[in-house]
Amino acid sequence: MSEVWVVRHARIYVFKQKMDRFSRALLGKVLNAARPANLQYFWEIGSDAGLNKQVLTARCVALFFLFAWANLTDDLVDGDGSYVEDPDRYGPILLYLLRSLADQVAFEGGEVTTKAWSALNQRLVVCAALGLEEVQKKPWDQGRWLSVARGIAGAQHAAYLRLLWDGTAWASMSEEIGEDVGLLSQYYHDEKSEDPRLCTLSEADRFAVLVQMKERARALWGRAKEAGIHGLCLLIESMGWEVK
């Protein structure tokens, strides 16, 4: 029910803003397209970190807006934004709205510090820069896959955990753990969707990437188990990594 709770509060937050029905409807479509946005996972590891319900809700809503912002960006680049009416025209404005909403709710109810927000944006700069590397028409190999994955997934997840765990005992681990979670998630989704990033690698390069991901999964699961980050253990196991 935590995902439903966060989505409900995100919609309430949008409803309270000074915008017309058409704008709200477009935002609703973008939010629907972004689900589940790892919201259950974020809720669980935020609870594990000891955040109270009010702060946790606000931070997860901010993360939902940020994820929807990143997801719509990716869909506009790939030409997959047809769930938005006239995406070339409305898409950029929706991106503006989503990022503004994320900023607002993070500071209003999430009690996020400016230091954490600055660190988040530093990681998103890395994410965006390597997003430009991703869309270039060049052959994929092990080094390129790892470099791009560290940016578009690793840096992005590191940014999200930096916001979520701000002020908790796990804040200092957020960027390192976030990068590992991002890399494992990227490999999992690339394999599941048979993305050319992964599927066009040579057999040797693909095997080398898999070996690295298995090592990261085992190390990360052990670290999460020791620290009591139960939601992270469940996420790793749900991807099918052999960690026990």
C-alpha cells in the first residue's frame, strides 16, 4: 500500500497547485507512465532508515516527481512520449513543471537540507552528461556499457538516495550504495528488455559485465544485511541475483 499512498499524495499535491485542469490531466498521464517508479522500495528503505511518516511521504513524493521527470526526458529522446498529447510541444513544459514540483515538495515537507540538494544535483549533472554519451551512435562494448550505466542509472540512484537518507545514519553511504543499486537495476532491465546496449556486446564483454554485476550484488546484499537495510535486501533478491 505504500506505493499507492505516495501516488495519492503526489496527486493531492498537484491538485493544490495553481494550474488548470488541462495541465493537471497532462501531469497525471506523465505520473501514470512513470509508475511504479521504485516507490515501494524507496518507502521501505526510508522506513528502515527511521524517517517519520510525514517526512518520508514528502521525500517519496519528491522522488516520484524526479523519477517522472527523468522518465519523460528519456521517453522524449526515444520518441516514446505518445502518452502525452503533442509531446514535442508540451513535453518540455511538463519537464519544467515536474522539476519545480520536486524542488518545492522536497523543501516544504521533506526537510531536505541545501547540502543534500546540492549533492543530488551534482549526481544528476553526471547522469545528464552520460545520457548524451548514451544517445551517440557508437558500438557498445564492456567499457561503454559500464560508463553509461554508472551515469544514467548509478548516478541517478545515488542522487535519489542522497535525498531520501538526508539526515539519517545512512546518509554517508547513500551515493556508494545508490550507484551499485543503479548498476544492478540497469543490467536487470537491459537483460529483461533485450536492450541493444547489452545484447550487442561481444560474448566475452557480456560475460565480463555479468561477472562484475554478480560481485556487486553479493557485496551489496551483505552490506545491506549487516546494516539492516531490509528493503534493499529484498530488492536485490527480487532481481534474481544469487547472493546467499
